[in-house]
Amino acid sequence: MVKGPPASRAYNAEDTPTRAAEGFVQGKGLTEKDLEICEIDDGKYVVALVKE
């Protein structure tokens, strides 16, 4: 699992991905459908399961 940006920065008020989310998926070779939001370190973050 790879931790990405905070969920509050990854999605706007309309639940649309922001440039932060787009950059994260592009950098990892993923799609938006691969993202999940998880509670990590007392905050909500975007995460993705990356298979190597």
C-alpha cells in the first residue's frame, strides 16, 4: 500500500479529483479507480495498492 496526499487535498468539495490526486495516480501508473481513502496517523489519506 502506498500513501498519497491527504484526502482533503486529493478531492475537492464536489468529490472531484484535484491535481494532487491526478499527479499521484500518474506517478504510480494507476487510475483513479485504484484509489481509496484510509485513516492513517489521525488523518484521512488517499492510498493505493501497488503490485510490484
